[in-house]
Amino acid sequence: MLRQRVITALILAVVGLSALFLLPPPAFAVAAAGLLTGAGGWEAARLAGLDARAQRIALALVLLGICLALLLWLPSTAAHWVMLTACAIWLVNIAWLARPALGRGDRTAAIAGKLVVLAIILAGAWLALAWLQSSSPWLVVMLLILIAAADTFAYFTGRHFGGPKLAPRISPGKTRTGAAGGLAGATALTALSAFVPPGPWSAWGSA
């Protein structure tokens, strides 16, 4: 099982890095849209409460259509507003961690609301990824390193110090201490990247 996972991870890494560095920005944006709306749309449908396979596929196709429409018709100046809106929604969603019941209520209204929120978040994430790659593929690599660092710091900090649960009804294993450790680790690594000698990472400071 471990060998199969390692081989799969290596294949995905080769394919992903090849697409990141070899594809021109428009082609990478389309490929990223397909990946995010496929995997992300499937998971978003589950989070929103859509259980039927056909519903999940339909949501993924709708999200793909939204991303492609944004790629074709959204002015570059307006793309920043979509990303800022997605970030703002993420901050508002912190309240949901403390009060999961806020997402309940009338089933149709709750599902529709969550679908809109998740669609904006996924569209913002896709736009940010496409924008970073068009600026420099190394920025995407740095982003992945930051995500890995945040996850690693959160895991070891939470495991060592423990403390109150972050969202026990959503993810019982996460702690507030771990979340703070992950944020601190990612912030520290971002600051340290400014002192890296000029080279492929120099694009990080110029973005």
C-alpha cells in the first residue's frame, strides 16, 4: 500500500510540475479549472449536502463553466475583486467553525447558500492559482511549500501542546493551538523567503 502511494505521488508530482512549467498560462488556467472543479466541485457538493452522483457531476460542470467564462470575459482588473471576495468569505466562515448550526435551517435555502459560498471560494482559488502561474511558476511552488509548512507546523504543534478543539463537530482532531502553530509557521517561512538569494525564488518578492 505504501509503495503504491509513493508511486502515485511521484507520478502526480511529475505531471503537475510538467503542467506548471511547460504549459502557457491560458492552457494551465484551463487545466487548473478542470482539476479544481472536478475534485473541488465533487467535495463542495458533499459539503453542501448533495448526495446524488448526478448532482455532484452537475455542480462540477457548472463550476467548470463559471471558470471558463471568467477566463474568457473577466477583465484582469476585476479578477482581484473575485479573489478578495473569496478571501472575505473565508474569514466570515470562521464563525461557522464555532457555530455549525448556522449552516442548517431550511434545507433548500441552506444548500443553495452553501453552494454559492463554495463556488465563490473555488473560483477565487482558481483565479489566484492561474494568476500566480502566469507571473511565475515558482510562485505556485512556493505556495505549495507554504501549505505543506502550515500543515506540518499545525500537526506537530497541536499534537505536542493539545488544547481546546478548533471545530469538534466538523474536524475533531484539529485544535486551536495547532491552527495557531500552522499560521505562525507559514508566516515565518514567508518572511524568511525574503532573504533567499536571487534566483528562481526572486519572483516571490516581485509579485
